[in-house]
Amino acid sequence: MMNHSLQETLLKNIRFAYNEAVELVISMGMLACEDQISDLADDYKIEADELLGAYLDDARKRLSPFFTRELLFFFRYDLLHNALDFPLYESIFTHREVLTAEALINRLDNSPAEHIVAEMVYGVYNDNLEALLQGNDWELVKKDLKKLSELVTATKPQPEVAEAHAPLLECLANPQETKLRYLQLLRQFNQDVFIHWKDRIRELSEQASRRYEAQFRSNPEVFIREIHNNEPSLFDFPVTFHVSFVFQVANGFYNFHTDAGKVGWVIFGINNERVHGPAADREKTELFLKALSDKRRLDFLLLLKQRPHYGQEIAAALGITPAAVKYHSNFLFFLDLLDVERVDHRLYYVLRTDTLRNLLALMAKVMLDKDQFMS
């Protein structure tokens, strides 16, 4: 049954709008963490976008070695974990209206240096804030950089951003210099790189945004649950979805309490439908059915259900060649159905029963769920 009250709330509170400032900041993060992009593409089983690659290549050619070192200092840590770049997102997402790149730079220019470096602390420790504060109140501590420096010195960040610890202490010790470096970095990237690409990036982002907004309006609750992978009841305040070309697979949810009330933003990748939601679910289901339709692959899975086997055992048990074992295992690896464990000098194939259960449930959902979007 459709919950009309919930649907109306979602339609009232959620809008789609392009935010140029977000793409500027994401671009700098992607360039600094470029080595992580291919890993994410592998995780999501998608190919990196050629145009995105061209954009990042062009950026590298236009930027000096000095700029690159500064970029790495502030942005290099973890693509999926904000750190020293958090003040940029805070400056953007505490403002309900969209910002141009120039407007973001002006907002930061008017922001106190002490506030900027305090927000860097929050970015590094946001998932470990209780350990950092040691019983202190964040709203009070963030105004006392000396106390904040003492707490940061005494507290290690999470492993993903451990390398940000020393640079963060440097920023805390030199807030005015940090602000100047920050602003220079943004201005130079905007003038030397982003300005040449921003119209094309906007065009592609807005094109995808119109498509996602149409899906959302056709069934808001299903969109939030199945595509955004979130709980619809969370959207009881105004939230804007920014569809990002640069961060192609993203689902970040930011919300802030401001003087004007609670403000929310979602960074939503243009390729999310390829890894989330009905289209992706259907593709995975088709691959799974293809895997099960081959008797040898089905026998392969049933054999591993008993216990892990090494390659020669599988070949002998199924009456196939070692080359055929490799061929079929590659297909199953693609679906994340297999792990490999080394015991002594042998590599054993291990069935991932949790993935098998999830794929079976997904197959039932795709074939029986009436609320699936039509592809």
C-alpha cells in the first residue's frame, strides 16, 4: 500500500538542484585521490568514465608541482571520508541555496580562520568525536584552538585518515596561514582548471538530475528506499539532491542545524542507477541466473557448499579441465560469490554464503516486487 502522507512529505521536502560549488570541491578531492577511483570502479563493477579521465588529465597538465603538493596536503586522505576538506562542505551545505564556485570562495574569505581550522578537526574526527572530546562540549571546544590542539594531539584519528593527523596539527597552529593557503588553492584551481570544464560538467549533471527527479516523482518512497538506499522518514526537513558528474557513484547525506533551521544536502552520483536500485538489481539478477543456468557452475557452487576446494579437486570432481575451473570461477568472482584462501601451498575456493543468500533474495525481489521501476 502506498503511504500517501509520506509520499506528500517527500515531495514537499525534496528537490533536485545543481550546485556548482560542490563540483569544484569534489573535483579537487578526486584529483588528489585519483588512485582510489579505479579501486571504487572495480568495487562497483563499472568502467571509469572517459570524459572524467580526460578532465583529470587536463587538470594535471595545467597545475604546477607546487599546487599539486598543496592539493595533496589538504585533500589526499580518503575519497569517502571528509578530513581537511570538510570546511568546504560545511560552507556549502549550511546554505540552502546553490552556490557558484566564486560564491563559495567569497563565503570562505569572509569566514574566520579559527572557524575553518576547527571544522577541519570535525572533518577528521566526525566518526570519533566522543573519543576526541573526552567529555568536553564541541560547541565550546571548537572556539578554543589551544584546547582543541591538545585534544587532537592526544587522540589518534580513524585509520582511513590517520595521515591527516600531522597536517591538522599544523593547521591548528597556523590558522591565518591555513586560510590563505586554502583560498589560494581554490582560486587557482577554479581559474586554471574548473572554469574550462564547468559548463560541460553542469550539462551532464543536470541531464542526469532530470532523469532521477522523474524517477523520484513517479514514486518518492521507492526512490528513497531503493535508489538512495535510505529511510524515507528521515526526510522531514528540506533536502536538496545535487547530482554529481565528477563523483559518479556517490550517496552522501549531509545535514546541518543553522539559524534558518535544519538544512540537508545529498551528493548523488550520475551513475548510481548502475550500482543501486532496480536497474542494477535486474542486471545482477540476470548475471546470477546466467551463472545458475550452466550445470557446471551450479555444480561448482554446490561442491563448495560442502567445504572449500582447491582447483585440482574441483576439476576432478566436476570432470572438467583446470582451465575450465578458472573460466567458471572468474564468472563467480564477478558476482562476489567466491573468496580464495591459501592453506600451505594451495589456493582454496571458498563459497561466500552471505552473498549467495543476498543474490537469492534479490532475485525474488526483482521478479516479485511490483514497485520496481520499469527499465
